Amino acid sequence: MRPLMIAGGVFAVVAFVVLLVAIAPRHPANATNTTSDTNTTSDTTNATTTDNTTTPAGPADAAVANYETEVTPNGPPATLEGAKILSTPQLAQAMQNREQGKASFWLVDARGCVGDPTVPTAICLQHDNVGGLEAMIPDKSSAVVFFCLDGGASESYDFAAAAIQAGYTNVYWYRGGVNAWQAAGFSTQPGAEAH
């Protein structure tokens, strides 16, 4: 009788372990905690980027996330109707695609950034200069990415909203701005006056 009780006890323990394994969440090896899976496609740029936003792993990632999601009392809201929001990895991928001839878009620093560090290839226009935007980019179906310092500053939000109001149909807002770009370790260049 005693061997039967031991066998029954071992069976119960094995069954309990199998049950625990069966109901426990599975995590693939080397996986990260994915909080979103966003595909951004622009028909006019032929650029498709995929961003698997993950839980920040270090101080730089946390800083980038902060700049991209920051909402301040007197700053812009988190979204802009009529515009697509870009993350830092999405902008970096889009710029790489553009360098390879796979995408076409304009990058506008809404701070009027002459002499200040800015994202490479950006044109510098003041956020209230819609006439300058229309002169530089007369095709209102062109993809245009607006950014400024970070998500707490309103220049890029204001300029993107004005562009939408003026009839631009392919507007992107890079909320993280120069601060997120630099925090992610990407290089900048001195801003130059738009011609």
C-alpha cells in the first residue's frame, strides 16, 4: 500500500507542475515587453516602418520615451488630429529609407533653428511661417515631418496643425524632437536657414 501512496503523491506533484506550466504566460527567449506594435505606412513616401516600442531598458531609452510622451500644462496635447505621430525609431528608419531612395519626405524644425543643433537634413522654419512652408513645399500632398525641442514644446504641434489647416494631407509629428533624437544617441547638425 505504501508504494501506491508514494506513486500517487508523485503523480499529484507532477500533475500540479504541468498545470502550473500550462497556465503560466509564455515568454520567448530574449523577448522584450512589447507595449505596442504600430505599422506606419505612407503611400506618398513608399516608406513602411515598424516600431515595436518596448519598456525602457536604460536611462537613454527612458529619456527618449519621456521626450516623446511628455505632456505639460501649457504644452501641446499627446495627439494631433490629421497628423500621424512618429517615434524616434520610426523617424530613424524613415531617414534610412530616404537615404536608400525608398522614401521621400520633408523634415521641418519648427523652432526656426538657425545655428542650433537639429536633426540632419531638417529645414528651419518658424512655427508661424505657413507662407514659408508653402513656398518651400508647394505640393500639399508631400510628406512633411514637423518637430521642435520635445513633446513639452508647442512649436511643432502648432506648425503641424497650421499645415493641416492650410491643406497639407500627409503630416507627421515627431513629438520627441531634438531632445529625444540626441538622447537616442543620434547625431545632429547646426540648423541652416531655409532657402
